[in-house]
Amino acid sequence: MTRLSAIVPGNVELALHAAGLAPDPLVAPNTWAYVRFETWAWWYERTFTCSAEMLAAWKVELVLDGLDCLGSVWLNGVHLGDTANALIVHRLDATTALRSGENHLCVRVSSGLREARAAGLGPIATTHQTTGFESLRLRKAAHQFGWDIMPRLLSAGLWRSVSLEAVRSHAVTDAYWTTLEADADARSATVVVDWSLRLPDEGWELWKLRVLLDGAVVAEAGVCAGRGRRILRLKDVDLWWPRGWGEARLHQARLELCDGSGLIVDAHETAIGLRTVRLRRSEALSGAGEGDFGLEVNGARFYARGTNWVPLDALHSRDAQHLDAAVAMLAELGCNTVRMWGGNVYESEAFYDWCDANGMLVWQDFAFGCGVYPQDDAFAAVAAAEAAAVVRRLRNRPCLALWCGSNETDQAVAWAWPGQRLDPNRDRITRQVLAQAVADHDPLRDYLPSSPYLSPAVQAGGGQPEDHLWGPRDDFKGSYYTASPARFVSEIGYHGCPSRDSLERMLAPGTALWPVVGNPALLPLAVKPLPGEVGYDYRIALTARQAAQLIGREPRDLDEFIAASQLSQAEALKFFIETWRAGKGRTWGLLWWNLRDGWPIISDAVVDWYGGRKLAYGAIKACQQDVVVLVQDAVSGHHRVLAVNDTRRPLCLEVAIDQLGGGKLWSGTVSVPANATAEVCGLPASITEVRCWRLRWTGDAAGANHYIAGARPWPLEQLSAWYNELALGQS
């Protein structure tokens, strides 16, 4: 047995590398060297002293915020319990095992891979990720088994904190706050608060519970049971609004449990927002294309602009190091909504605190993705316990817009059984288990079984109101995208290569970077999860094809490849965002893929692992403002220029359109109603030459955008010059 020093929170990979027993996993293809450790068991040990106050507590719990994945815990030789879920907090009773003086804690982390293989899977359980079948049995982040955006790193360890917590004998054990109604004009709201109490055996009938909001008592109740409820009708209160619609006003909500003498024996405090959020959706689009999918906030329809939130790091003990920079980019890019993708972990309290305080709506997937999970009672019980824990943890968050059962598990049925009529609506986990957890613990929040959701009506031939638009990835202006009837797009993306500096840091010094296509040294950046797996090898060639399509020829060297692929990605994401924004009123949101890489790779993220911003970053920042002027592609030789207003107030804009290097095209004034779109003008199509039009607006809102006019291919050198002139690469 080898003994190593380990940091907690941490991952075994980090400890192995620090000890010189494994290579730097950040340099490709070194992650393959960690496969040999996947069947190992790990023992964490430490000694500590315990305070007299802790020893005198009514009860003491050992709190494991994140143990990946199968754990057995001993304190002073006493077995406290076992854990089997890396995604939720575990609390173990340590009261009788604690002692004065020195204490010894021991945690064994067993191989999840061994356990999953021993448990086995029936044929109904399947996954699109060819290296991830064992992930279907284990409750850990699915991406760890290898994904097209993350390496295979089947991690283990104590990835979040471990602590001792004193528990009171009499306590407010839980509180649930939810807004029934919110009236912005009247500045009023109706709120329900539910609470659960731990009470003494005698004397509790004289106790009371006080409800306070921002320090003022708004209700008082006699303690008649271990659970209670009050309906609060509040006046002269400020509502919580998402970004761009107003202040994300938070109120401090407090419950005080008082004994018969009025002494506060326990309290529960949390920040709440007074707002309503509803998902308005159709089961399917009709044959005539009628249907709906989108959010309504405080009674008004809301256009969602944003991105998908993927892992901040393949080794999640380091997530906190990346969080501040990542959420700052959400704000800078004009996002008002973020989708928490189902292949990830559940994010930290710090993330949700930021979203609450900054008006960022959260679409929350449960941590199930791209697979059909076991349908047996044992797995259903595990999923139910996880869902209940996650819902109870997050349900008071004003940022939380909806629950979604999974990422692409409905589609996984068709991937696994092509041409067969297996119905994803028979799935027990997403249709029953997770739905019931939401109904039990957060009954007023909307629940979507999967994204995309292939409802019975869709299965019967109706169109999908919400979709992930990946398709052939052949032409970002092709009919696959432009003819999509989707009212809401929750995934859509395009590849862009990182900078030369970032690429060189991803590989060992001296590694040949050119050519990119057919270069085996680059395949781990594709991401190739194991040496023998070829499922993702296409991704670098795809990036090259997309770059060549934009400029009409193959890039001649690495720098041209980088420039062309980044321009291709930038113009593609800009086109997607603007196409759906132009349809506002019929369409209600687009969440592009994705913000930031969680590992050094070549991908569809707009920011690489090292923080390098691709050209798409500046393009998105321009076209995802609350107010934007945009140009639609020509129809019958004519471009429509639109002003889109995603604020709650009418605006008057002074708009000027000029051609870079060619003078003024149009200027004038346009009035745009609140939360609506207005036509600015029309412009003739550029027939023979490629041009760059610059759009600027001032008045009640100010900003700038651009449009590349003319048929592709577009000249690489000219495109690069225009992006430099527009300062889009300097955001």
C-alpha cells in the first residue's frame, strides 16, 4: 500500500500527479494513463481534535458534501455508514463515536467501475456514449466516462468539503417558500411558507413560530404539529426580476421557533425572491405549425437568451477556482438564462447565490444524460432519493425556473434502437420517479420530462416545440436550421479552434500541430476518451470542413485554420441567435452550446480552458444585448432590418447603418414597443460582392452590431480585417 498526502476537497488524480506517480492530466494524451487506476480502492485518513462544545451537542453529524462515489466511513473504529452517490450531501450520525482528545476518521472509496460491472445492465439500459455504459448504474457525473466535450477521467475522492455539524434537539428542520401570485403594478405578492419542526416530547404546545420578512414579523403561529403552513398576502413589496427586466430583489425570510417563555430556540433563514415563473408549452406543434414553448415571468412572456452550463472542470474539486470568471462572462455576454446540463454535477451554493442576486434564470436538468437508465426498483429508489435531496436543496431559489428530468434520454431510445417504435414515454425514471419528486417537494414548479421532450403527441407525429439543433452540422445557414419549427432551442452550437498559444499548451512541447486533419496527436483533444475508441475522431475534420465552407477553400496552415474556424463559429452562433430573436413572439428562446471548456480541448465552447476568448465571444456579446438591431438574410433581394427590445419599457432609438469602407446606408429613428420587435428599414441585397455592414444605435439604449452581406464563400483576410476593425476579437 502506498501512502500519499491528499488535499480535501480534492480528487485522487490530483494527489497522484502531485506525488509524481502519474503525468500531468492536462497535457494530452495523459488522461489515458489514469485508466489503470479506475479499479483501485482509496483510503482517506486523518486525525483531529473535537471541541468541548461539539462533544456536548445533542447530536453531531459528519457531513460529506461530495464523496465520489462509493464510500464507507469509520470514526474511531465505529462504522458510521456507507454512501453511493457523488452528487448529493451525505449526513452520518457521529454522536456516539466522537470522543475527547484525538479522533481518527477513515473513509474508503471503492471502485465504482467494479461495482457497476458486477451489477450488470439489461438491454433496455443504453447510452449514446460508447464508453459510458457503467455510468448508467453509478450516480456520479456522466461526463467522467468520456464525452465529446470532456475526457475520460473516472475520478474518485472527497471532491467537496467534509465537516462536523452540531444538531439542535429542537429545531426548524426545513422551510419551503413559494410565490403563488405576484403583481408588479400593485407591488403585491401572495406567498406560501411551509415548515417542519423537531419538537421536545413535552411542553411544545406552548411554543410559537414567528415568520419574518426583512426583519419584520409578518405572521405568527402556535405550534400545533411538527409541520405548519401560512399563506402570506404581502403589500408594498418589490418583486424579483430576471436580468434586463428589473432588479433581482431578494428578501431575507426567517422562521423563529420560540419556547413558552418567548425565547428563540432555533431559527431558519434564507433569501427569497417574490416572483412567479411558468413554462408555457404545447405537447406538440400542430400540422399547421401552431404551438408554444417558453417562459412567463411575473405574468409576462419572457425571451430567454443564454447558454448551456457544462462542467467547469473534469476534476470537480477545482470547480470553485473557475466559478467567478465563468459567471462574470454570463453577465458580460448578455445572458438572462442558463441551462444546467444533465451530464454535469449539481452546482455549488455559490453559483445559485450568484444567479439569485444577478437575476439569472436557471433551467435545471437532473443529472441524467444521453442514456436510458435502469428501470428496476433498486435504481428507482436511488434516483428518487437523489431527486428529493436536490429539489429540497434548491427549491427556495428565485433563480430556479424549471426542473427537467434529463438531457436527451428520450432521443437515446431512438439512437439505441433505430427504426423501432420504442416509446420514451414508458421510461420510469423521467416520467414517474423524478416527476414525483418534484410533485412532492416543489409542486408549483414546472417539470419537463426530458430535453428535448418527445411527448406522446410528438411520438404520434407532431412537431417538437423545443429542440436540440445539431443535425448534419454542414451549413449554419442551411435548411436544417432555417426551416426548424422549434419555438425554443435549448442546444445549438458550432466548432471553433482555440488560439495557437492555447493549443501548444495542451500538448507536449514539440508536438506537430499541422496538419490538423488526420493528425493522431490531436485526437485526444477531439475528445478521444480511450486509445481504441474512434467515435469522436470526426470532430477535428468537422471543424476543418466548416472552416473551409466559410472561406471556400482548405486552410493552408495552422493559423489560417484557427482564424477560419473561429470566424465560422462566430458567424454561425450569431446567425442562430439572431434568427431566433428575429422570430420573437413566435419563438421564445435560444441557449447556445457552450460558454467555456472544462478541459484543454478543441470544441464548440466560445472560451477555451485557459480563458482564451474565441472570436465568437465578441460576436455574441454584440448580438445578445437586451436591445439589438439586426439584419435578416435577404428574401427576394431584400433584407429586413429589425430592432428587438427585450426590456419591459418602450424605447426610441436613433439607428445608423454604414458599410465599412463604403459610406452610410441608412439612418433614422425607430420606436420599439416594450418586450417586442419593430421593423427599422429595408436594404437591398449585395449581389456581386461581400460587404460588412455596421449597425449602431443610441437614444434610450445604445449598442453596435454587424452583418456580413453577400453570398459565401467569404474572403478570410477581409473577414479578419473587418473583425479587427469592429474590435470583436478584443472583448
